Amino acid sequence: MNHAHAPLPEIINHYVNSVHGDNGPPLESLGRRAADAGLPAISVSHAVGRILTLLARLVDARATVEIGTLGGYSGLCLLRGMNPAGRLYTVEINESHARFARSEFDAAGVGGRVEIVRGAALDVLPGLASRLGIASTDLVFIDAVKPEYHRYFEIIAPCLRPGGLLIADNALSSSTWSITDPPGSSDDRDAMDRFNRAIARDPAFEAVLLTDGHGVLVARRR
């Protein structure tokens, strides 16, 4: 089964982008710069970027944690919606990706609002969570190693304040798997199935799955 495209038909994606247009400078050209720098083309879609901006604005996010920086596209989308005094803590294991993202944040004039936490998420998240403290964070966005999602959640969830949002990308698919594939066909598929179901059952959260891009889980802390 070929899952090279997002769950929505390409014609629908084209329609969505034609209605809303691109995300404006510097985002519309970031993908080209990232490709030129050798970064993989696995950033969130334009539509998911708009979702991130809107949700960050709706909760007036002042402290946001992102797990998986890549080239900075999703981080810039989050910062657009965050309170102007807000700060983004973004975790990235790949040093070249972190350097590229830093240059993009600086060029966009928001570098002073961003702390790039370098290292494997499972290694650095406990320290970041301890430093931020209980109920200190307005929004958490996860887009990293799929089998580690639930552990990320366990570490960082205590930092989310009541009313804060947990957002996870690739909730339904990626370029190599789909949630509709048979169980056991992919470690990533099975991990995301377990993660989605765990969040749905967690009494501390109310959650919804959106089908935009490769699927976005949005959960609000009660």
C-alpha cells in the first residue's frame, strides 16, 4: 500500500491552500532553503502550520514546548500565534538541523524568544520539565520519534496547565505507514495507535483527532 501522500486527496489539499494562500514570509520559502541545506522534507504541512498558529493564539501561549525542531517551520508557526512575550522551548537531536533552525529564527526576528534544547528528547526532556515546573506550560507540540511519543507525554504532561493543549503530528499516518494498515505492519503505526488510544482514555484530557496533513491529535488538559 502506497502512503506517499497525506490522507486527504491532493485535490482537497490544493483547494485548502488556494483558499488560505501560503503562510507568508519567511515561511513560504523556508522549505526551499531547508532542502538546499540538505534537511529532509518532513516538516508539517502549510495547513497544519495554520492549525498550530491558531491554537497557540487561542490559548494565548506564553510558554510552549516543541519536541522536534527540524528546520524551524512549525516553531515559527507556533510563535506567530503565541503571546508576543511568550517563549518557545524546542528540542532537537540533530545539530545541523538545530543550527539551520537557529538561523531561521534569528532571520525572522524571533531568535530572542527561542531556546533550542539540543539532545535526544528522552535525555533532555526531564531536565526541561523540571526547570519549567508543574502547570507552567500553555502548549506542547510533539513531532519526533513516533515510538517515543507516549514517554514524551508522560514526562511533559505535568507541565501543562489546566486548559493547556497537547498537540501531536502524524497521529494517523506518515509517508511510510497509515493507521489503517494492519496491526504489526509498522512499529510507528502501532506506537501511534497506542498513543492515540491512551490520550483518548486519559481522564485528565479531552481529545480530538484532526485529519489535516498526516493527522493531528489535539488534547486539552481538563
